[in-house]
Amino acid sequence: MDRPLIGVSTYLESKARWGVWELEAALLPVGYPRLVQQAGGLAVMLPPDDPAYAAEAVARLDAVVVAGGPDVDPARYSAERSPRTGPPAPERDAWELALIDAALASGTPLLGICRGMQLLNVALGGTLVQHLDGHVKDIGVFGRHDVTPVPGSLYAGVAPEPTAVPTYHHQAVDRLGAGLLPSAHALDGTVEAIELPGPSWVLGVQWHPEMGEDLRVMRALVQAAS
């Protein structure tokens, strides 16, 4: 059986260094493609592009992953910018929102990771908490905490028990977008996973599965895409 083709959105950085070169780069931490590969999929990178081409890109894929990264621009959910919100990434916001819209419209399986979960919420009219404490161990250091699934949810079908997950985020879902349901919570009540009930497989997780050993979420996406 052919392995499904899983597209993963990428960063767009003004400067990246390799060898003697320092150039603008579209890049992705290797944990993302490795997670796809270990779960049985073929990974392809989706660098920011004209949002008008998002539906064409998604049509060639079996599933879409919207990766983690910088804070979503608060203007996208009609909020004033907090002093603790990071600088905007307008190319990523526009491209990834278009990818999400295209995946939802076509029924293509969709997984949002960290920023990707937050952007899924924003795409459906939700809002974000612009800063919360306790979900970053230290600058540049991933922590771990337990998430507890909501019984009967899509995520509970993937991981039915409380699970310690790799975490690094300072923003979170506030008001849920249209149709979205919470799938898991942290001990402090933070929404750690969301899903969109319906015929398509749509899940967002606030943590970083690409930084851990648990393949279940990505395997579920690959299975849905097969």
C-alpha cells in the first residue's frame, strides 16, 4: 500500500545559516517530518505561498499538518496586541489559514500542532489567550505535563488515558471557534486539544508530539489519510 502524502507547513525565516551561507529560508525542525515518517507517511514541506494556491496544494495531499511556530497575529481574531505577544508572521498566517480553509472545505484530514491548533481555532472564529504562565519550562526548553482526554472525543479514541506530553507555549485557546469541541485539558484547565466533529478527521493539539516518542496522534492522522 502506498504511504499517504502528508504536507507540513514551514517557517519563513529572514536569515538561516548553513556552511558559508546566510540566506532567507523556508525551514522546518526535523522532528516534524521524522514524526510523519515514523508514523508511516511521506512528508512534504509546504513553504508559505500565495494563499490563492492553497486549495491546489491541498488537493495533491492526503493530509495536512499545520506546524508550531510564532504567535498568531491578534488582528486575525480582532484583539489588541498584548505586550507579551511575539512579532507577527503575516506570510505564515495568511498561507496557513488558507491551508486550513482548503482542508476543511475538501474534507482532507487536518492536524494542527501548537500554533497550528491556535490557528485552527482562529480560522473558525475563535479567540486566543495571549499569555499564560506555567506551560514553558524555560526559554528554549521543552517541559512536560499531563493532558487528560475528554471522554468520547476523537482524541480520547487515540489516547484514552492521561498522558505526559512535551509542551512549550505561552498562548492558548480562549473562546472556541464555530463547531469546535475541547478534546483534552491540562490540570489547570487549559484546553490542550480541540476537534471538529463531522465526517472529516480534524484535530488540534497544543503540545509538540514531534518532540516526544508517542506516535499515536500522527499514526491516527496517517490512518485517516490512507
